[in-house]
Amino acid sequence: MSFKIIDQAQPRLNRSELAVPGSNPALFEKAANSKVDVIFLDLEDAVAPDEKEQARKNIIEALNDLDWKGKTLSVRINGLDTHFMYRDVVDLIEKAPGKLDLIMIPKVGTISDVYAVDMLCTQVEDAMGLEKKIGFELIIETALGMQNVNEIASYNRRLESLHFGVADYAASTKAKTTVIGGPNPNYHVLTDIDEDKPRNKHWGDMWHHAVSKMVIAARANGLRPIDGPFGDFNDPDGYKAQANRSATLGCEGKWAIHPSQIELANEVMSPSEKEVNQAKRILEAMETAKKEGKGAVSLDGRLIDIASIRQAEVLVQKAKLIESS
Ligand code: GLV
Ligand code: MG
């Protein structure tokens, strides 16, 4: 283990994160009553420019008045390149003090973007005498943000999670695709020419590198990596396949852009009973090994060692967090 200890962000269940447009308050109560872990009320891209002011008012009113049933609450503020952003931060903190858990910053490009929002939040929180500090979720969704992701993730104040914003990322990198998340048929390898057989296409995952790069930056800084949207809400199998790929790479949650995607995300991002039981057996076996002075033992014909303890502990801790939610 390195001598450097990585501070971990405040632990939260973040298997599913529901996007709710601030311009559509009729959806707020449904979100509060859903099984989602985190709700983000949107002031950015789901809200048209002439609806921004009203959306901000709707959100502030709901933060104060609605019973959110203990959900983690976030608001996606407008980009730092707009004149809406400062007013989003000031009004959210001044007019709904202490209500927000997180602010989601879109299109983070450099570490100074995070610094700027931190400075503004700090001033307003201090002026209001607020003890509770709002955490930050950062969307990595531009070529600039991805280029600088390691440095951005190292800004250690307030940060909780990095999110892969696949739609804007595709736009920013000028990727030849119009789908939001999921695979693209043009991203494939073709099997070799064989006179007797037709050639096969094997689809690849065009997002693999980007998600993996973000996961590494997040985990190296104790943050949660979260996969962003999957646009086709009529394709639950496609959603689960994408969520499974992200989870396999280390993501611990995924956005839901439609309520039907919440349970899919919760299912994929929760360890199964079988996995938790197996993790507990590994911990027991290693406990026995330790007493016998051994560093590794075999369980069901497979080698387990001290690294297996760390993997098993992650699963058991997650299961406990889910149980207590
Ligand atoms: C999310 O904001 C995205 O652009 O995918
Ligand atoms: Mg976006």
C-alpha cells in the first residue's frame, strides 16, 4: 500500500440518480416517493433559457416545502459560462438554507471551475452562518474536462463524485454518433476474411476508455464514479447492459432520466445476496487463516488472499448501507 492515504468522500448510497427538470414541479413529489437514492433537480440543459428563473423558484419552493422522504438532494446549476450560474448558487443557499446536500456542476473543464463555485458557496454559507457545507458532484462531459480529470478530481474540498455526461461528451469530442449512452453499431471489429464463412461484426463499447479514465481519477481521490444518462428509456435491457459495463469498471451508480430506470440502476448497482454471502464467507475464511498465521488460503478450490479481504469488505459495507437506507 502506498504511504499516501486517500481520504474518502462522505459515504452515501448513490446507486441511482434521478434527473428531474426544475421547470416541471409536477414531477417533484413522484421523485420524492420513488426508490431513487439521489435526486438532482435540473436548472441546466433540461430547462429552456426563458424558463430558468421560474425553474429556480420552483426548486427553492420545493426544497423548503416538500417532504423529500430522506432522499439525498442535489441541484444541477447552470454552466460557469452563463449569467444564470451565480444567481443559482446564491438563491439556492440563501432562500433554502441547509436544504441541499449537493450541487452538481456541469461541464467542469478545469480545476479553477471548481474553485470558483467553492469560493461562491463558501461566501454565501459563511454570510448565512451555515454549518452544513454543500458537497459537489462534477460532470465530466467535455474533451477539456476529460483531459484535466485527474487534476479536477484532486480538488479535495467538497468533492463527492464524478459523473460521465455521455451526451455532451459525444458532442464535445465530435463523436460520430447521436445516441445517448450505449453502444454504436459503427464501433465494431470485423472478423478476418475466411472464404468459407461470413464475416462477423463484434460490437465494442465506445465509452470504455472515457468511463475507465474517469473511474481511475475518482477512485484515486476517494470519490464516487457515476455513469450518466442512457437515452432510450424503452430499452431496459440496453440500460442494464450499459449499467453492468460501468459497474464492472468500478462505477457505483447510474443516472435515471426516467423513473423506470431507477429500479434497474438499484438492481445492477447493489450486490446480490449471493455475492454478499460469498464475501462474508471470504472474510470468515481469512479470519481463520489469520489465526493460523497464513496470508492466503483456498476457498471452494480458489485462492483467496489479503486483497480478497478488501474486495469482500467493499461488498459487505455496501450491503450494510443499503440495509440502513
Ligand atoms: C449529461 O449532462 C450529458 O450531457 O450526458
Ligand atoms: Mg450534459
